[in-house]
Amino acid sequence: MRTAEIKRRFLAFFEANGHTVVPSAPLPAIDDPNLLFVNAGMVQFVPYFLGQVAPPFPRATSVQKVIRTPDIDEVGKTSRHGTFFQMNGNFSFGDYFKEKAITMAWDLSTKPQDQGGFGLDGDRLWATVYLDDDEAIDIWHKQIGLPLERIVRRGKKDNFWSMGIPGPCGPCSELFLDRGPEYGRDGGPDADEDRYMEFWNLVFMQFTRGAGTDKENYPILGELPAKSIDTGMGLERIASILQGVDNLYEIDEVRPILDRAAEMTGKQYGARSGHAASDSAPDDVRLRVIADHVRTALMLIGDGVIPSNEGRGYVLRRILRRAIRSVRLLGWNSPALPELLPVARDCMSPSYPELAEEYGRISQYAYGEEEAFLSTLRQGTTILDLAIDETRSAGGRTLSGDKAFALHDTYGFPIDLTLEIAAEQGLEVDTEGFRRLMSEQRSRAKADAQARKTGHADLSAYREVLDAGGKVDFTGYHEVSRETRVRAVLSGGNGLAAAEEGETVEVVLDATPFYAEGGGQQPDSGLITVGGGTFEVFDVQSPVPGLIVHRGRVIRGEIQVGSDAFAEIDVTRRRAISRAHTATHLVHTAIRNLLGQSATQAGSLNAPGRLRFDFNTPAAVPQSVLNDVEQQINEVLVTDLEVHAFITSLEEARASGAMALFGEKYGDEVRVVEVGDYARELCGGTHASRSGQLGLIKILHEASIGSGVRRIEALVGIDAFNFLAREHLLVSQLADLYRVPAEQVGDRVQHTVAALRDAEKELEKLRAQLILGNAAGLADGARDVAGVAYVGAEVPEGTSAGDVRTLAQEIRGKIPAARPAVVALAARSGGKASLVVAVNGAGRDRGLSATDLVKGALSGRGGGNADLAQGGGVPAQEAPKLISAIEALITG
């Protein structure tokens, strides 16, 4: 049974059992600060479990895209660990509980395939339950008929589920299939989880947990508002079972990638491996890593993640580089992703058509990352060669762990490649030291990540207000003021009857024209008048969907709950922000028109009179293209197109060509904003009514804000006019200064800058000649210190580091080669003193080392090699002491 059919059957079964089919959320967990990616099928439903948001349906089912990276080193080594996978799930929000969840799971698993089930043999199924969950055991044994010897009690680590952070949790019951003795030992899931493969986890979500240190040590804070169900059936795991293959890497959505990698590298997959994952040959493990990671990278870039050095982008970069490195270890040294990524696309696009539609953008980032990594490998190889030469020169036979770690940490150079190259050169590597440094780094990263995890904020007060009064009516699309009523006053999560003058509180109205911050648009500000009281609004947020909260200060009188009120926004600010938001849509369209459809929005800020637009593109945008963007947009403004917004279905919006943002999760109904026929985009913000109201758009600059992400900043309307007026005044002043027409100012400024640079170069030459002219005199004045010709001097303050090194080498070169010599020069700059030491060949033969001398004088700081080294960072007044310290070291 193909994977797509398994997915169809799962959704059809639960839809027939009263579940609403919900699309997969995007992989980036954009609404949860604790997660880089969606790591379970229930993530998008967390607010329903916690009672923060009323679920729109009592039952749901989905096939969720999931990324899990903690076990990335196990990928390929077991039959069940994958970085990207899909989770079939069915969910109940206070509807059914254990009995219904267990009976439906058993029914779908064992029902014959010709009747719409998966047709698994019930005699080969096992179940695990939480230690004290006698209720689940009774259901499995007395209702389902599963023998007690095939029901296993397990502890909190295995059978009590949470997201790993404060939030919903509960005991669980897992379904396992016995795949037979050829896969491992007898004895059930406790004996061998390769033979006994878990394929479905039924979580009885009924508690909320607090912060903890690991999977087992955390407090249970209480019960959820309602007992709920969260199940997860690994789509790839059940596919491997139903397709009769050994592991998830061999199913129909993954095996073609693996086969192409084997074909490229001349390997025969499976020739030297057994059925059990523990019997896998190293080459087969690498082929699985390649298949898993290439597919994972495709899905991540498809959902808008791009390679970078932090966060989600770093995870993607690591995954791509592991795949590329694995291909190279199998003997393929050319670019591999152009051969493999199209295969992954063809495997996954039947389920996710957007991957084929966006393949140009996806491949651009993936191929660029491979090219960058291959360059890193070349650079790292050069650095490693130098480290090997240095180790040999010092008579060593082992490359230090810190050098291997620096190569890995700083340059991204894989440790296995370091081991391979070092072995070819007859050296060992201090792997114990490397592992220790890696462990320390991981511990720091883990502690940092744990410190940033906050769990889910307590939104119960907001939820109570929403439940009591219903959704707040936002009227700001068509009005800027209105009469309304004060529904609630909140402070620190507590409801108040009233707020007095000087208090800073949150106010909820029954209806409001105030726009809550969202979609890159800044919130409105303004005033709420209640009788004789006035409330100044400086922030507006939507802490739970449907609720709009006004944050501000009572500047006069009192604000009482239940009172009639008059809400009025700052119209000037709103109009300026709305113009900026409309301008952002125009910038987005123009960028895509000129750079291609892969140049998609990655973020934005719409503030009064200005905008910031972030977009995905792998290279800097030429100035000529920016000029064309600006020109195209301003032509749209001149034509004064109507700006129109309407509500429609997501499917119809996409069919009309409306742009949607990667990583955003949209509901069934969406708001589309059109600027004539020029721009069409899904958006909930406020806008100008016609493009001509924007007046003018002026792009200030474009720059990189991360790997593959660029940022444009621009001014809109009167702010743009004022900027151009200031620029005109500046050009006029320069024209008067140069006594030339305005159009010649640019050439004159370029000529002046070029002349200044030439003068600076000439001054640099003269200074260097002056400094180096002293070399002969300093060499002639060398003193004998313990049989060594020693020159110790302080150079003029402000001498560049390069000039100091050059002078030291010049002095050393003017001392007879047969005479051991040490040159030590101290320099002062910026309140600090630095030291350069040069030793000639005869001095090195005497056992003197420039590196040792510098480190001795600077208490271990500094670096270089035996003939030339430098260091610094001490207070400037200690410069003379450095010269004396070198002399003492030579004597000692």
C-alpha cells in the first residue's frame, strides 16, 4: 500500500467517525517561542487542549509534517529514527476519551484492507500502557480481547507524554507490531524495539505539567479543562509495515532518493546488511542518512526555512551538510544535490504540490548551500594541512583535540574528515579531547535552550473575558471612532471593577476601531473616553484569537467596567501606517516581478511613514534593480489604482493568484487585499483606499540581514518628500562648494575621495619608510644577552600592527645569520600595549621560540610560530615591562 493511500485511508476513516480534517501546519512553529519546528501532530491544537481558545470542532484529524532533531545522530542506524516524518493523528477536545480512542485505533489497524482498514494481524499486536493505568489495561484486555501477556506496563519515560515543556500532558498507550524473529529478540517491546515496532501512540491528554529537567522529572500542576485525546501514528512507520520493507528509508517516498545515491556512488544497497537495523553495513547507514536528510531539507526550504548560522536555518544547514558529507564519504566528489533533490521533489510533490511549484526557489537555496559547503571543505583542508605541518614540526604524532574542535566549530569541517586526512599523514587525533569540547559545547547550548523555554503563558484571564462576552467586533476597516462599552479592565491577569487616574491597565471593549498589532503592522494609538474619564491607548494586542486588548494609562478620571465609552484612534498615525502597509504590498509585488517568484516575503514592519521589507533571495540586489523597483511602484501610484479588500475561501484566494506567506497558517476564510490588478495578497491589515494616496515611495537602502535574506527600508508619503527635500538641499550646498552644476556634484565628490585615498597611500609609504629606516640603527645597537643578540625597543605610538611586524623582521634580517638573535618590539595604541617578537634561525637552534617568549611575557596570551609571534591586550603603560620581560626570559 503506497504512502499516499495510507494517508487517504487514515483521514477517511476518522472523517467518517465525525472528525474534521485539518490541514498540516507549516513546519516552522511560528506561534510557539519554545519550538523551532512542529515536533508533534498536536502542536497546532495546544490552545484547544489548554482551554485558551474554544475549539471550532469537537474532533479533528490531520496528517502533520514534523521535524525532530534530538536523535539526528541515530538517523540511518535504526529502523525508526527520521528527521522529517509525517504524523497521522486524531484528536478529541473534551469529547471522547480512552475507550473510543483505543477501539478506533484497533478497528482501523486490524480491519481488512478491502474494507478500508490496514489489515494488520491482531495476533501480532502488542500494547503498552502507563504504570498505573488499569483503565487502559481493562479496555485492551476485556473489550479488545488482547491477551494480558501482550499488554506491557511502562514508566514515565516511555508512556507519559508531553511536548518537553510546560503544557498539556498525559499517560499514553502505544501499539506495537511484532515483525518476527528475523528482526530481533523475542520478549516484547522491552526486549527489542526494532523487532517490535511502535506505530501508534494514543495519548490520554488530561493534565498540565510544569518545568522540569528531563522526560521524567517535572511536576504535574493539575488537570486540563477537559479530558482530551491526542494520537500519533507515524506515517512512515506504518508505511514500512504495510509495504513489507525493513525500515522507513525503504518506503516509496524515500527509497528512490536512496537508490539514486547508491547509483551515483556505485554502491549496492542492502548487499551486506541484515533485516535488523543493528546488522546494517556503514555504507547503507550513509545512504539512509542521505535519503532522510535530502527529503528533510526539501520540506524545510519548501516551508520557508533557509540556511543560516542560527535557529531553524542552522538546523537546515547542518542537515544539508551531513547529507553532502555522507555522499562524499561514499566516493562522490561532484555536487550531489542537483542529482538528489529532484528525486525527493518527485517523491513528495504528489502529497505536497507546492514543492513542484516552488522548486526553483527551493533548489536555488539548496544548491547554493552545497556550493558554499564545498568551499568550506577546501578552506578547512588547507587549515588542517597547516595544523598537521605544525604538529610534525614540533615532533608530535597527535593532532590536538582543540585544533580538531576549532576546525569543526569555526569552519564547519567534519571530524570524520579530519580523522581521515590526519591518518593519511601518519598522525592520530586526540578524539577524547575533541569529544570533551563537543560535550561542553552541547551542554552550554542545551542549558541556553532550556533557559529560553518558557512554557505556555497563562491566558486564562483573557479566555474568561472572551468566553463571557464573545468575540470583540473590530470595526477599524471602515471607521476611526465609535461608541462602545467597557467589557473588562485587567491588571496583571486580574479583573478590576474600575481603574483610576494614573493606573496603567488593559481595557477590553465590546467593539473597537483600534487595530491590534499583527502582520507586521504596528498597533493604533488614541483615546477611549468613559464619562468624565479618559484612557490613553499606547498599545493594542490580541492575546487570544477574537479578543482585542487596549493597553494604556488612565490620564483623567476613572474607567468603570460596564460603562458606555467612545473609542477614537489617532487618525494621522493610522493613515500613515496604512499607507506604509499598502506600500509594502507594492514592494513585494515589484520585487517578485523583477527578481522572480522565489523572492518571497520573510518579514515586514509597517510604521508611520516608513516600511521595512525582508525577503528571500540568495544574493545582493543590484542598484539598477532597486531603481526599477522604485520606478515601477511610483508609476502605480501615479495611476491611482483602487485598493479593495474582500473575504473569500483560502482555495479561491490562491486560485486568484493572491500571495500567501511561507510559514503562515491560514483559516478556511481569508481576507484578500488588491491594489488594482497590480498586487493581490492575503492580509488582515489596514490600507489606503487608493494607491495615489501614498504620494511617493523612496527606497533608502538594501542590505543583508542573514544568509539568503535581504532587507529593504523605504519611506512613504510626506516622509519620502521630506527626505528628498533634505537631499536636494545637500546637493545644492555641495554644488555651491564645488562651483559646478548639481548634476556634476557626484563626479566631483568621486574625484575628491580618490585624491584623498591617493594621499593616504603616499603618507603610509612615507611613514613605513621612516619606521623601516631605523632598522639598521636598531640592529647595530643589539646588546648581548646570555650570548643572544637582543634588540628591545618601543616603536612610536600609533604604528600599525603590520608595520611593527615588518620592522621586527627587517631588524632580524640585518643581524648576522650565524649570531642567535631575538627582536622584541612593543607598541602602544588605543590605551593598550602589544608585543611582537622575531627570532632568527640561529636563535631557534638555541631553543628559543617567538611563541614561547610572547606567551611568557603576556601570561599565556598571544600566538604565532617559532620565528614570529605577537600578542597584546595589556594596559599601554606596561609596554616597557614587556621589553624587560623578554630579556629576562632569554636570560633565564
